[in-house]
Amino acid sequence: MGQRSYRIRTIYRTGTVAWLLHRVSGLLILAYLYFHLVVLSSVVWPGGPRAFNRVVASLTTPPFIVADLALFAVILYHALNGVRLLILDMGWGLERQRPLFWSALIMGALALLGAAVVMAPLAVGR
């Protein structure tokens, strides 16, 4: 039982969680880019510009505004964690990985809060 608890503590260390979240956020961004290209190509679908305008109108509804905010959160995490990784790769702060991770998370949360304040009127105003 002691070895199992050590293994669980090792698996769920801050660095492992940061690594996993970085990979997942990268995959989510890749999936978003794919769907973004599909939507942009809807201008050449049957229906042309009218169909594209309908798609854009539906993308400006409150649920999609909230989804855009979630996308912003994913991109923020991926970018700030990437900067953290660059700092570590250059040999700075190797002994301070956990504080760097939490600093990146806090900065991202503050930026997300600012974006939410700006985007809230768009989601509520419709």
C-alpha cells in the first residue's frame, strides 16, 4: 500500500499536471482551428454568402460568446505555460517550477477575468 501511495503522489505532481494540461490544451486548440476552417469555408457551401451570414449570426449568440471565453482560457493557459517552459529550458528557475506554474495560472486567471468583463455585455446584451 505504501508503494501505491508514493506512485499516486508521483503521478499527480504539479509538473505532471502542467505537462498533461499543456498537451490537452494544444489538442483543443488544434481541434478549434479545424472547426474554424470548416466554418470559414462555409462561404463556399451551397447558399454562399447568405449561408455564411447565418452561421456568423449564430456564432454571436451568448452560448458561443461563453465558448469563445473558454477558448481564450485554453489559449491563455497554453501560451503562459509555454513561456514557463521556455524559462525552464533556459535553465532559469529550475528550483522554482511550482511557483512558476502557479504564477502563470494566476496571471492567466486575471487576464481571463478582464476578458470576461469585456465580453459580458456581448453575452448578456442579446
